[in-house]
Amino acid sequence: MERIQRGMDFADSAYRRGVSRRGGSHSTQASWWQYRRGQRYNETAGWFVMSNQLHLVRASAAKGLPVVTIDTGEDAAEIKDVVFDSERHHLIGFTLNKRGWLAGSLKATLLADHIIGLGPDAVMVLSEASLTADSQAPEALADTGSAYHVVGNDVIAESGKVLGTVVDVIVETGEQPRAVGYEVKDDGGSMFVPVTAQMGLSGKNLVVPAEAEQFTRDDLAGFGAAVESFRYLLPNNDDSSSGGDA
Amino acid sequence: MSVQSMKDSLKEKVVAVDTADDLGKVKHYVVATSGVQILRLHIDGRRGGAQFVDWDDLSSFGDDRVVVTSADAVHESDDERDTDTAKGDLNILGSRVLSTAGHELGEVKDVEFDGGTGTVMAAILKSGTRIEAASIRSLGRYALVVNA
């Protein structure tokens, strides 16, 4: 199990430095706004749309989002960190901070299964009862330091070609958000690789199986469609085996 | 049914039937957590000295005056929702609007309500979007939450 803090820091700092996904510079001004379903989304913040059905986001972009209760309209917490099971390639949940100035960590966590909606502006839960006390949290959320780290791994194709280094986890938003891919960076820019249970992970290297490699894309929009196609072509890859979070 | 606008009714004078005295003006609306029912009006003072009138003690909510059944109906409150409203920390007018999918939809510009019952009928956003009461899930200090 791993917190992807390192990846989040990397992505955030890369954007602050003005480094684009393709290695060039980008502006943080209005040109980085994109439109989705008639609404604007700030690409600098890491939010993208992939297709009409699939909404994807870099996990790093969830950091700092308020956790809002649907039954009271209150902001109960904010996202501190993303907890990702790198062995099974799935999103477990989030650690939390209290809201407000100088607020520290909250002694509660949020399981991905308890999320009603993960959007660009907030993480929505039914009520404060949806937050899990630390004492009752799964071990993965309570103790996240022992297993493999996926962010920072070299990504290697079955052919032996090194594709780059994992810099972020791509999450499908909506109800019960789940990890669907990795952002991989090399000198030429970024590419996006779909997660599968067949991926080998050593803590240093992530090996991408050939059937997943053909769905790799160098833009997030194209990757959304690729993920949908990938699922369609691998009907036996149910949620648990395809890296989903059901 | 008399449809009233919260925005237009702000500062409307509140008058008692029994004494004919001016009791104050509509300063804020205390709206239930459900986001669809006005509980009382904040009519005078702030913080510890804030004065309220319960919706059930209104004789009428007219276009020109709000009429209260008795001057004795005016009261203070230590209820957190009331005090937060009086301080301006909880106000449906100007509230952020969030969908259950986590998308911010805008800010509440006005609210239409039934002047007879205090039931919210719709929230009007600054963008002009109208959100019917049936879509409203809750009102809190952070946001008015509506169905995606």
C-alpha cells in the first residue's frame, strides 16, 4: 500500500514550474481552461474530460478538495492524501485534514466506497458518518508505509523498452472513484497507461503487458476513450482483476 | 399561493398586529437544513442580541409588510443555526451551490418561496439557472447541495 504523496508533489511542482505534459512550458492563464459539458475546467488544476461518459483526473488534483456532506451542506474535512494499493492497482481512499486555517490532520479517513461524487470542486459524501474513524479504518488506510511504491517506478514494456517513470495515478471520477491508469513521463513528455492486474510491480519497475500497451495514449482525452475500449476488449477483466476498486 | 422573492423582501418592515409597532426589518432568513423551509426571520440585532420571529407566528407575509401575530412573538435564540444566520455565516442568498457529483454550479442570487407557508420553491443562480426545490438536498454553511 502506498500513499502517492511523492507523485502528487511531483505533479504539483511540475505544474508550478510551468512544465507541460509534453515537456514544454504552459501558461497558468485562461488558455489552460477547458470546456466540459458547457462548464469550464482548469487543466492546470489537473482536471480533464476524456469522453462523454468517462471523467478522469490526476489523483494529485484531489488534494485539498473539501469533503462536503450531502445531508447538511457542511464541509466536514478536506483531502490530505490519496491512498493507493499499488499491488492491486486500485484506489483505497483518502486521508483527511480538518478544515480551516492551521487545522491539522483529522483522525478519520474516507474510503473510496463511501464517496457519492468526486468532482473538480468537492468530494461528496452522504453524511459525517461516511468518514471512518482511524480505529475502524482498514489497515491499508491506517498503515500505508510498507508496500511497493508505484510512483517513481520505471515503466517497461514487455518488449523491453523503457517507457518512462510513473508520476501520477489517473482516477475515474464520479461515484466510487477508481484508479484506471498511470501517468508516465519521459524526456519526450507524458503518456497514460491503463492499469491491469497483469502488471508486474517490483517497487522499482512496473511492467506493462502487451495487451495494455496498445491502449497507451499520450493525451488524457484520448486515454479516456482507450480505457473504455480496453475494458470492452477484455471482458474477463472484471473490476477486481482490471485494477478497479469494486 | 403568493410567490415571494427573498431578495426583494429583504429590509421589508415587520409589524405586530396587536400593538401595530414596527418590530424590525427582514435581515436574514433562517432556512432549515433541508434547504426548503423557512423556519424564522432574523429581524433585528446581531450576535447575542439578535431578534427572531418564527414563521409560525407570522400572520402574513405581504408584498409591503410582514405582519406578526403579536409583539411578544419576537425572541432571542441560542440555537446555532439561528446565530450563524444572524452573523451571516449561514445564508441561502449568496450561498455556493454544489451538486452531489462535486461540481460547483454557481451562487444563489435569489430564492422564490411561498409567502403563505415559507416553503422554498426554487433557487435562482447568478447565471440565471433555476433550481427547483425538489432538487435541493441541504443547506449548510459551506453550500447549498443539489442533485446532480
